[in-house]
Amino acid sequence: MLTETVTGIAPDNQPFHLFTLTNGNGMSVQVMDWGATWVSCKVPVNHQPKEVLLGCQPQDYPLQQVYLGATVGRYANRIANASFQLNGKEYKLVANQGKHQLHGGNGFSHRRWDLKQKSENSVTFSLFSEDGDQGFGGNVTVFVTYHLTENNEVKIEFEGESDQDTPLNLTNHSYFNLDNAELGTDIRNHKLQLNADYFLPVDKEGIPNAPLKAVENTSFDFRNEKVIGKEFLKEEQELTKGYDHSFLLNQKSDQPCAILTASDNALQLQVFTSQSALQVYTGNYLAGTPNRCNEKYKDCSGIALETQALPDTPNHLEWQKYGGIVKAGEKYKQKTIFKFVKKSIVDQ
């Protein structure tokens, strides 16, 4: 079932348009045209709807600085020194995190998307990014589709095309908290498992500063489920105040790349993706972000599981085989599925 509401005034002096999808199990997902944002996700637990997504009031979305639920592009994550070379040409980008560019600068997350299509169980938004936008080359058209299934899955599909070779790396930047997303209890009590043998070390500014590194015998080894806080702030985490690192995924599309489990084991999130990497961010700088209750989230109130290409790929030819650069006229297509499983099913 699809319902629509209009509220508030966005920076373009038009109201926010919100779309709520509800399945036969009572699970509901709300998305918004500003930033093509995933606003809410309520999963029935013990016959009660449980909010599992961090969020705020609609009017606060353009003001918050942590990309709550937003569709991020043109290039998710960081590009070092806000510059890169492609096909012999140097591109100077708009810097928005010191001297670097993060999440496309004043990018897709900061704009109103057009409603392209809607149905009883899906909503599709589209956006046009002109040649030179934030310093990138090529005219790019992108689409994002949110689809709620009867199996309590949220499928997010990204599509795009450019008339020039250009970096293109889209992701959804939702923060999950399976214990209490309304107030944002500490997610370091959640359990996490990742299907990844390698992670990417970064410096204190989040820029890759070493080759891919094996997770074995490090605090980044989540190949077996462990509590997130068990080895928190160890090794490379010290520079980034916690986990804010990309993991190169083992490509087994029939298996989840990540499994997040609530501290009480009542609910589990399984993530499946066509993407090559996963940025795990433990919300190390969430403090002060407004929540839905007119209060503020604290650090580590939510965890972002961002499926994407490796960061700074435009400056690393050796990583471009994992994605991040789209050729002129080539179809960009990526899909991520967030599947919510209740304890009674998990334990079977």
C-alpha cells in the first residue's frame, strides 16, 4: 500500500513530499523526494512497529550534516584533495571536507529529486546532474528505486548513465539501530558479521593511506559474528574515532555481505548487494544531530552500512576494477537489499 503526504518547506521553497509503503506484515518504509531520502523503517516486533532507522523532522533534513538516509553521489565517500585525473584530463572538484571532497560535495543528497514512478510497493526518483556539476565531467542522469517486499526486504536499486567517462558511485546513507532508533542507544552493543577478508586503512581524514589489508588478526575481523564494541578504538580505528572503513566484499551474491543483530537478539538485518565494497561507519560524529523527538543523537547512536565502490577510486587505478568509474553510454546498475528478520525466524 502507498500513501503520500506533503509537509514543511524545503530550501527550494517547495514542500517535502513523503511516500509511505506498507506491506501485508505491517512493515512500513517512508521515503522523501528531498535527497531521495530513506526517512523511516518500521518493522513489526512482538506485534508492535519498531523504528530501526535514525531520522529527524523533515525540516531538519537539509540542516543536519550526517547524511541521514540520503542518496549520496556523484561519488560516495572521499576523493583525496578534491581532484583526480581521467583520460589524461585533471578534474578539480568542490571541496567540502577540508581539502577533500566527501559524498559528491554539494551533491545529490542536497537536492530535490523528481518523482519518476510509483506503485503500491515501490517509488522511483530521478535526478539530472549537468556537466561540470561539483567539478565532475559529463551530463549524468540517475534513478533510485525503493521497493518494499512481502518478505520484509527493502530493495534499493540505482541506475545511471553519463555522456562522458566519469566517476559514479551511489549509495544510501541510512543509519540503523535495531534496539532504539528513536532515541539512538549505543550501537556498539549490536553484533556484526561481515563477508570480507580485507579492509582499507585510512588516515585521520578518512583518506586511504595503504593498500588493502587482511582482516585476520586485527580488530577489523568480523568474519565471525562479534559485538561491535569488543575491539573498539583499536589499531587503525584510533585515527577515525571508531570504525569508518571500507571492506572489500567476498563476491557471493547469494549470501549476505553483512549481518547486524540487535543486542537482545530480537531482530536481525541482513544486507545483500551487487556492490564490491561496504563502508562501515559506527556514527563516531553523530553527536548533536537532531532526532525525531526534538532531542539530539549522541555519538554511536547508529551504524551506517554503505554499499559502494572503494573510496578515492578515481585516484587509484588498481581499484577501478572494483567499480567507481562509468564509461560514456554505459549503464550503471547496482542493487542492495536490506532484509529484516525477527528472532523467531532467525532461531529456526
